Amino acid sequence: MSPIEHPLEFERPLVELEYQLERLKDELASGNQSRRAEYAALETKVSKVRKEIYGKLSPYQRVLLSRHVDRPFTLDYIKFIFTDFIEFHGDRLFKDDEAIVGGTARLGEVPVMIVGHQRGRTTAERLKRNFGMPNPEGYRKALRLFRMAEKFGLPLITFIDTQGAFPGLEAEERGQAEAIARNLAELSELTVPIISVVIGEGGSGGALALGVTDRILMLENACYSVITPEGCASILWHSSDKAEVSTEQASTAAEALNLTAQDLKRLNLIDEIVPEPSGGAHSNHKEAAELLRAALVRNLDPLAKLTVKDLLAQRYAKFRRIGAFTGEN
């Protein structure tokens, strides 16, 4: 496993050890076998430190991991999991929003429709993808693909990874709220199986517009929330003499929001936590994709066997249960 290219602050001790391990590995490869015992000892230490760091992550650290620039995005998962991907563009109303990608593909032998948020890594990619924050035309493109999936009887798989829908004035002028609301309504009535996967950061209605589905999966270090921890903290603790919230305030907000996969599974808001490779999905894209592929197949098979009536009834019941209480003291 290669050292992480863009480490977060809490990952730095591990990265330093991994670089030492790489240097020793190069020495052994060049014929210096006298350091073999040292290499074995350091390899054990690296494994131990990795488990210590990723085995006790705080909610805010998981948020930071969910945003990691090296984390696999929708197109990365498509490359590793699916075959015969054909991308579709445009909403047939305004333009093509590249913060949303989608098209037909095959999961094994099963033809499916894929729709997902897409972020960028380089500055140019981030600007092109609008940092993964869709405008109304992005959600209308997604809606076009939802309807196409239903027309041709294709199971729908959505990948959620956005801080939220773009909050700019032009987005509001073109009907951002209506576009999101229409997606929620149409997803709830689609007659094909739908699975959504929160692969990174799932933020607010911008994420929910792809998330009214039969199965909601979350990667181990993903997050899903109505607001970012920083946004929440700025509302709760903002003062005129302090423009930015502190890490401590954001961390406190993250704990209160119950936004991790572990929190949401405990609250029965998601169906399954998909494990990530040791060190996080950003440390090994291929392994992360293999783990996710197994989860997709496992969840799609039983859904494909349901009648349309049962599929819609189960989807309705699933969302009606959210927030339900008995009234007992």
C-alpha cells in the first residue's frame, strides 16, 4: 500500500511511517538484505498505527475523510464496478450540468442505469464540476435518466457525494427547489428497483434528490446530514468578531448531528454500512470498489424478484417509518 498522497492532519504520523517503509523496501529490492528484520518490524508498526488511527475516528474526522480529495468519486466506481458504461448528457431544457453524471452500464450481466454526483480533483476539474454541487439542470438531467430507467425497465443505482445543491442566485432563478422536490416525488413512484450509495459527503436536499430509494447504503467513512458541521456550528456559535468556526466547534456539531454511517444505521435511517479498505477508500480505490460491488449485487438481487406492487409498498413503508414513534413514555 503506497503512502497517502494528500494526508489529513491526523493521518500524518501514519504517512511518515509509510514513507520510511517504502524507502526500506527500495533498499531490499536493490539487494541490501541486512535490513530485512527492520523492515518486518516497521511493517508491523505501520499496521498497528493504521488500526489505531482508523479504528477510533471521531465523527468530524469521518467528515474530513468523506471529503478527501483522493477518495474515489462516482466515475471511479463506475470504472471499477461496471462495464459498457455509456454516459448521457444534458437535461433537454437548459444545458449539461457536469456536477451530475449518468448513463447506462452493466453490473455483471445486469443492465442498469447509473446517476451520481461528480466532484473534481484538480482545480480545473473542480471548476468544471462546480465542486460537485449541481444546479437545477443537473437534477433535471438526473430526472430524465430516472424516467429512462423506468421506460426500459433498468434498475437504478445512484451515487451520493455532494455538500449540497448549488446555492447561487442563478440556481434559485432556474428553480432549484422545484427540481429537487420533483426528483423526490418521481423517485418515490419509480417502478424499478433503486439503490443509493453515499460514497462521500451527503449534504442536505442536494443529496436527498438522489436518495429516495429502496436501499440506502453508506460507505464506512461517509456522512449524510441536513447541514455540514461547519454550517451548523456557524449558526450556533457565530459572533461578529469571529468569521470562522473553530475545529472544536465543528467537531461538537458533527457529534450532535449523528451524521456518520454508524449513527444512521443505529437510527435505522440507512440499510447497510459498506466497509472500506484499511486506511479508508482513498488508500485503495480498487479494493473499495470490490467491497461496494459485492454490496450492490447482494442488495439488488432480492429487489429484482419483487413485483412492482410489493416494491412500491416496501419503499413507501420504509420512508413512513423514518421518525416514527410509539408515544410511550
